[in-house]
Amino acid sequence: MQGFILNLNKVKDEDLIVTILSRESLDTLYRFYGARHGAINLGFKIDYEKEASSKSSIHRLKDVIHIGFKWINDYKLLKLWQDFCALFYKHLKDTDDLDVFYFELLDSASQIWNKQNPKRVAVESYIKLLEYEGRLHTEFECFLCSSAIEEDDISLIRAFLPTHKECSHTFGVKKDALNELFKNKSTLFLNDEEVDRLWYILLEGL
């Protein structure tokens, strides 16, 4: 089976507890340290098998094959990708039932991560996630004061919740650009400064 590594925790003797997002589930597996193992890292896409252990309730991770991205050796792209994947671990770690949507969202993003500004890919992907989870607020009503936002500039806080600039005292984005983002999942009308701002909001958590 295939999956994305969302979290790594070192345990005794450099063994690892590895959390992997697959199509069917979020797997927490034990990986024994050894020279014959290939290197794995946060954000890597791998093919792997699970093996039950008689000594532990945690299954063993085995037969790992790294499925590389074309951009894997670009440090800047990889660092942004790892930051993005880490958000999914925090968001999904307590989820019992997991839909294939999350795997496919990451898989789709990984394929175009190097074809445009990856922060744009992340922001557009996040809008799809918010919509899928029923958390996308397309009506421009201030989350803090509950009044309609009539101004051309709209501020966003965590989870891309809209607010008046005077309510949240944060960076504003043009209403037309947000309409395009929310309705068409496109950052076309956002400049790079606005995309950077949305990326930092995204880093606060999914």
C-alpha cells in the first residue's frame, strides 16, 4: 500500500514510530532501526506493508520503498512540503474514520508542487479541504462581530475565517480575490504578498 509520512518520532536505539496517511487509514507503525533500511523522512511518499507484532499493539512497518518526487532534491520545496504535511498530522491524528479525500488531496498537490509557487498550491488545496469539511465561510460576515463586511478589503484569521480589518487588525485581502479563491479554488487574483500572508495563516493549523 502507499501513503504519505505525516509524522516521525524517535524511540529507543533510533527506532521510529511512523504515522502514515494511506488511502484507507492513518497508520501508526513501528520501524526498527537498521542499516538495511532505506532513509525515510517527513513528507515522503512510500510503498509499504504492515506486519502484526506479537509483542506490541503497534504493527510493524516493513518492505518500505520510497516513491520519489521529481522535486525531492530541492531543499526549499521539500521544507515547504514537510511543513504542509505536518499540518495534516495535527489535524487528523484523532480521527477514527478517514476518507480517501485527504490522501488524494496530498497526492494531487505533490504532483504540481514544483510547477507553480508551492504556497499557492497549499492555499488552493486548503480551500478544498475547508469546503470538504463544511468549514469554508464564503459569506463575508465577520467572525468576530457577526456583522456583514462591506469593505473591499477583508482580513482572514485561522481557518480562513473572514473578519473586518478593524476587528482582527490583520492583513487585508481584496474581496474580489477572495471570491475567486473561495469559489474557484484559485489564487489567480492574489499577489505573492497576499499568498505569503495566507500561507502563514495556514501554518497556524488546519
